[in-house]
Amino acid sequence: MLRDALPCYADSMDPVSLGFYAIVCGLLGAVAPNFPRLPVRLGIGALVGVTAASVLPWIKGMMGGPY
């Protein structure tokens, strides 16, 4: 089974993380075509990714769950 083949990925994405990153990526994808050039889009994408990864633990803490 896939779970046995990839044990490090089997339980790594909980529903809160999945939903959070889906929203962040969806919003970024919606506005990215408006950015002028590829280097600008890559830079903004990296900044959004680092910000999202930094904010997610705080959001999970505010939710109070065992996420």
C-alpha cells in the first residue's frame, strides 16, 4: 500500500494544514497572472510561502486543537 511505501508522508498533512495551504495557494494562483515577470512571481510566491508556513502554527494554536 502507499502508506507502507511512503511512511514519512503518510500522516504528515492534517486537514487544517491541507485546507490552509489550499486557500493560500488558490489565492496566490488567482492573483499571480497580474504580476509582471517570472522573477517577481517567484519572489512573491516564496515570500507568501514562508509567511504562510510561519503563521500556520499560530493559527493552529488559536484553534486549540491537537493539530
